[in-house]
Amino acid sequence: MSRLIAEPETSSRARKAVRGGLLGNFVDQVDIFLPVIALAPAAAVVLGPDPAQTGLIFVATLFGRPLGAAIFGSLADRYGRTSTTKIAIAGIAITTLLIALIPNHDVAGEATLWAFVALRFIGGIFLGGEYSAAIPLAMEWSAPRRRGLLSGGIMAMSPLANSFIAALTLTLLQLLGADDYAVWGWRMPFIAGALLAVAMLGYYSVGVHDSPVTTSVPHRTRPLADILVGPFRRQLWQVFTLMTALWLFTQMAIPVLTGLLTEVPQIGPATVPLIMLVATLVSAAAMIASGAISQRIGRRRFFVVFGALAIIAAPLALMWAMSSQGAGAVLAVTVVQIVTVSAYGPVGAYLAERFPAAVRSSGYGVGYSLSMVVPALYPFWLPELQGTLGVGAAVAAVLAAASALLIIGALLGPEPDRTAPLG
């Protein structure tokens, strides 16, 4: 991927930073998804019989990520993106490894749950810090005409990481059996995640440097305040609006849809993981394509056109998915992914272009992370809506509302200059 993105004359430092942005986000996303996927088959043994335990772990990570974006984004703007990235990756490696050492519920009782919650909250802080520093750094080193493609590649690391963990978990379940996996095998994916983070730390330590953009501009003393209440607040809240729409797409098209499919008689819970795996892999390719398209037609125009299409296509695709079976269900769910989460493709480039270098990591990280909170709390507000509109109709309505919000968010901001180096 980095060979496709880097210009022939691009320096070795630029290529390494671009590659680091791609691979670093893969490692970051692996650690984000680990508790959701790898822990699921063992949750009753590891955490105890109460299924609500897993939700607490998810919420802990959820609140850690915006805090980490605020802390590390500010550090990256003030002291450098590379050094900040290394600190964040080191934190990811340590917290992920410590999770692998937590005793099961039959040994530690309730202390097991609270150890998970504490480590995932701290880990969430480091996870939010990694993408706040590393992705703007990669964008600053990227050739302008390749920035959209790079953005699509970086955003595609999320579904690829999801697929990687799902494949690893399924393989371990087959090799070890469900009982051994629940007792000790669940630790292996977490160890793998920690080792990936250690490898990325070594990569950044020997090969990645801050871009000339950040080393040549005066550093602002209060970048976080500048984006929240200062001269860049309009950019932040415009980005917040757009990203809220995208996070609503994510929650409805992945966890909510997964739950709905398990209740469809003609599909059943045993088939759902395979369907979601295929759809997720296709969405990764669609994200790359979306980033490239935005480079040709403009980021703002892309989001407006995408939202206008999705406001009709997303609800229809969802209803199709809920009434399909066999190969038709795979196709329908894949279409849902394409008309929703593939809109993430230009996000890496767009958010970097909306903020100047002096506050770029703060703006990127906070705009990306803070907007996920309300959508991710859908278990608290979606059931009320479903009680009024119906189970599937409520999700379709949220998808339509997210599409409209995406259009509004894009129209609130200007068209960034995608052809000039970031300044």
C-alpha cells in the first residue's frame, strides 16, 4: 500500500511515516476490537455469568478514547507527533499484555471484572492517543495527490483488524476447543496484540520522524483550548457533526445489525459471523475506493453525495438484509456495509485538512473520538425508539437520520484544499 501512495521522489522518511500510519492503525484497531471479539466466546467463564459485564468493559474503553485524544493530541501538537505516538503505542502494549495476565472469575471473583475495566479505560486513553498523533503525521508526510488513497487505506485497517481477530479467534476455538479456549486460550489474542504493538514501537523508534510541517510552525501553548472554545472551535464542532453521522452508521450497520440477524429464523446465529466477515472485508476495499474517489471529486462533495444516496439506500438495504437468506443475505449485508461505513474512506485526509498543523492532532483526535460517545451508547436510547417504531424500522430511521446528518455536517464546512501540502 505505501508503495502505491508514496511518490517516486518521496523521501525514505515519508515512506516510513506513511507505512507507519497504515500499520500503526491496524495495530490500534486490533487492540480496540480484542475484548469485543476474542473475549466473547469465553466471557461467561472469564468474567462470570452476568452478560452485562462485557458492556462495562466496552464503556470503559469508550470513555478512555476521547480522554486519550484530548491528552495525547495536545502533547502531539506541542512536543511532536512521533514521540507522542511512541508513548501511546508503549501504553497499548503494556495494558494489552496485562489484560492477558488477569485471572479468571473463578480465581479472583469480581476483581476480574474491575481489572478488565481499569485496564481497558487506561488502554482506551492510549488507543485514542495513537491515532491522534500517528494519522496526522502520515498525512503530513503524504504527497497531496495521494492523500485520499492513503486515507482510505488507513481507515480500511479497522475492518481488516476486525476480520483478523475474528479469524484468529475462530482458529483457536477449532484448535483448542471451547472449554480450553475459555480457561486459557482467550489470552493468546491479547498476547498477539501486545506483540504487534511492541513491533510497531520498534518501527517508530528507528524509522519515523516528525514532518517538516510540524517542525517549522510555531507551537500553540493551549491547542486543546483553541479547538474547544478558541479560534478553531467552528472546525471542531463541524467535524463533530459529520463524525457523529459516521459513528451512527457504524453502530447500526455492525453491532446492531449483527444482533438483528441472529434473530432472523432463516439466517440463525451460527451463520451470522461468516456473513459479517465477508461483508467487513468488502467494506475495507470500499473504504479504499471512497478515499480515492474523494481525491478526485472533493471531500465535501463526496460526503454530500454519499449522504444523499445513503438516505434511501441504507434503510432499504437494511430491510433487504433482514428478509434474505443464504447467498442473498451475504449480498444484502455487504450492500449495507458499502452504503454506510465505506463513507469513512476520506476521513483521515479530511480531518487532517480541516485543522492547521499547530492544532491538527488535537482537532483530529477530539473530533474523531468525542463524536463516538452518543452513537456508542445506543443500548440506552435505541430500545425506546424501537418500542415506538418497531425493531427494524427504528434502525432504518437512524440510518436515514445519520445520512441527513452527514450531509449537514459536510455542508457546514468548506471544501478543503486536497491538492496542496498540509500546512
